[in-house]
Amino acid sequence: MAAGNVPPTHEMTPGQLRCMVLPIAGEPDPVGDVTNSVVPSPACDVPVRVISPLAGAGEDPQLAKEGWPILVFFHGGGWVTGSIDSHEAVCRRLANECQSIVISVGYRLAPEHKFPAAIDDSFAATRWAYEHAEHLGGDPRQLFVSGDSAGGNLAAAVCLQARDEGGPPIQGQVLVYPITAYSFDTNSYRENATGFHLTTDMMKWFWQQYLAEETDGRNPSASPLRAGSLADLPPALVITVESDPLRDEGLAYADRLAAAGVAVDRIHCPDMIHGFFRRLDAFDRASGLVAEIAEWIKGQPS
């Protein structure tokens, strides 16, 4: 990136930045089926991509009989960039490895659509996934949510909203280097302010695009770490990386979940940078992490 003289994110427009977030090059993994659909909501129709796993030697006959687990996935990109297309490679890999139906959500982006638009869309898509699970070939008893970075933030917020509104019932949340707090005062923000792809200035810019008012940053739907209680939330797999400004807030969220009595498993990735998860083409550790996520999901009780 440095060799390409790419301007700093906070000096670009959202449109310029979006042009740089492209799908992963190369042939994507074959899967059983890919269908584009829309989720109706009061504000708009939310696009989703439904990816079914590839049938084969690894297929579990019991899953085929009762329905696949469903993983609703929210892409990263600071609520400003990213798309269903940019994360299709990792969603296909997740579908096959997890033996799950993956529903990738094209939520509205900032700054055109400020907080809480992305959360409204994400929650609507999660509720739709639950209500249409059997039609999609899935098991409504095995509904999971996941996302990377801003997508991890949305997954955590969806779990809070589902708890507070009495459903839909979510069996687990997979948070990949999630944004959990509107704050820039952690050690990891200081240690990793520059030099590791995601910078402190970039995160400040992303938050500026996302929030309509700075006070919105104190809302638990924007900053799940600020929630008064994290009790009664679904089991969580929280993934953090060493060279990442968001490292400490992810660790803090896992700590608070555990303190509230939530079952929490953790994966920490030393020698990794923020954003590596979707780069299956460049990071062997990304493929390994997908396999670990699959093992965790398969280990959750239905």
C-alpha cells in the first residue's frame, strides 16, 4: 500500500475509498448455491446474499435432514466501505467450513445513512433470517451472527437489541476484531496508531462519518462496551489481533461478557493486522481462523 502511494483514508472521500475496497482476486470457492434477495424493512429494502454450503463428502446427513445452521454476516469497512461483494470470498469459505447457510447483509452505509441505519438494517436482516430459516433450508434453532470490525460492532449491537426486544433467539455471536467503543484512549490505540493498515486517524474519520451527533457514540447500540449490562447475551467467540488499534476494546468486551456470566471463548492472533480476515488470498492465518470459527459454531448446542 505504501509503495502504491495510496492517500491516507482520512484524506479521501467516502466514494474514493469505496473504489479501493474490491472483492478478493481469484476464483472464489465453489458453494452449493448463491441467491440474491432483499429484506423488506420500514426504511428500505435491504439486499442480502444467501450462500448455501457445498454438498459433498463432509456433509452431515443430520444437518441435511433438520436444516443447516444459519450465520448472518455483517461486513467490515468502518460503516463506510465494504459490501456483499467485498466479503463474498470469506462468506463462501465460512459457508463450506461451518456447514452453514451464510446470509451476507448489504446494510446502508455512512455518511449518506448515519447511525442507527446500519443497525436497523442488520437487525431486520437477522429477524428475516430467523423467520425464513426453514424456507432457506436452515434451522431456526441455530441462528448465529458474525462480522468483522464494524461488522463485529453490528453483530454485538444486534445481540443486545434481540435480548432487549425478546428475540429473535440468537445461539452465538462471532466478533472478529470488533469495534466496541467510541473511545481512542486505550493502549492499543497508542501503540498501533500508525504503521499497521488501520490507524487511529482512520478510526476517528470512520466514527465522524457514522455518527449523526457525537453524543450518539455513548449509545450502547453504537458502543456495546457502554451497555449497562451484558448479561443474558448469546455465547461469544471474540477474536482480536495484536497490531490493531481496536485490540484492547475487543479484549475489554470479552472480559465484560465473561463477568456478566456469558460463555466467552477467545482467539488472539499475534503477528496479525486489522483487516486480515477477509484476505484469504494473502494471509494463511485467515484460512486457519475460518476453520477455528467453524469448529466453534459446530460445538454450540442447538
